[in-house]
Amino acid sequence: MAASLGRRPISLMASSAPSDPGRRRRLLYGRRKGPKLSPHKEELRRSLLPQLALPLESGRDPRRYFAADVGDVWLEVGFGGGEHLIEQARANPQVGLIGAEPYEAGVAKLLSKLEGTDVSNIRIHEGDARDILEALPDARLGRVFILFPDPWPKTRHHKRRFVQMEMLDTLARVMAAGAELRIASDDAGYIDWVLERGMAHSGFAWTANCAADWRIRPAGWPQTRYEAKALHGPPAYLSFVRRGNMGG
């Protein structure tokens, strides 16, 4: 059996994982610091970030991370400049949004967008999203976003890609039955990589019924700054639903 988005066919056999999981964990992203931040953004990191930082606690119900009552919690892995995260928070005030971003500049951009607003349902983890996933109890997330991640296009770097079979195991554990996993990319190789693993995993089902389902950005899916540039080609929007049990 094979799957494709009109490019090359792809096998549904998972690739072998690197023999050193610890090394894979260290290599998912590069350096955390970029160009020097402006004095204002540095001040926001000192003053606003502590108010919004996620106080990770193993086994804690993620709804308890928010001051107001929230009915559900969603996670964005690598929020970049925060455009999508803040729009989701505004559109869904009853939902708690957790954003993970290891890069200081991305966190600073989000803080600058949040400054002076009344958005109160965002919590920020300036670090690896796997820290959050490891701390979460089972079946607590209603939606997970992985939007335009680094595709690590060179074959020798594929082990650095966030979407791996092991990661899908983790996501299946922390996502509630019926929860949605949204993954977008403008890199054809990465799209095929995600489809290969997502369709092979018993915990998830791809929801597309026709080409428009993945070619056209769905309603309620705000555009990111990176997506607007479409650097590598037309984006694809993949949506998977968490099956009711791992046996599917």
C-alpha cells in the first residue's frame, strides 16, 4: 500500500529510529538565540514572560495552568512569531492555549503582540515541546498544532524531524479520543513523511476525503507569517483525528 499527494508514492513502512534517543532529543532544533533583541523586547521578557510562563508540573491537569476556567487545552508546537497562537486564543476564549517555542526571538515577538491586550488564555513554554508532553497526564489535549516545522530536508537530518513514530505514540497518549492533530508544511518531502507515519499509526486517522481538504486552508485555521511566504511550494494542511483507542 502507498500514499501520496500527487508527488512520488511513499511506502507506509516506518523508517528505523536512531539508536541514541538522547542525541535525537538534542538535535531537534538549533541554537536558541538569534540577533540581539531590542531593549523593549528584553524588558517584555523580564516583565511579561514570567506572568505567562508555563509552570510545568508532572501529572498536572493542564487546565489548572490557567487562571480562568477553560473547557479544553490545545498545544502549538513551535509557534514561531505567535500569529496563529494568538488568533486561536482570541477566537476560542474558552480554550487554554499552550505554546512551545525554543527560540527567544519568537517568544519575544509573541510577547510584543500580547502586550496591552486582554488575551489571558495563553501560556508559554520557552523550550522543547517534549518537556510539556512528558509532563502531561493521559488524554488531556483537545488539539495539537505542528505548523511549518523545520523540514530538515537532508536525509542525514531526517532524525531531527519532530514527527516520528515515537512522537505519534506520545501524542496519542496525551490527546483525548476525537482530538485533532493539525500539521502543515510547504515542503513536499516533509508532507509525504508526515502522511507515511500518520497513516501507519493506529492511533490516528487522516480526515481528508478529497484533494481540497488538504490543498485549501480550512476555516478556523489562521495563517502564519511563514505560510504567507510559501517559501518551498504550495502548503498542505493535514488533519488527523485521534482514534478512540490505539487499536483503531
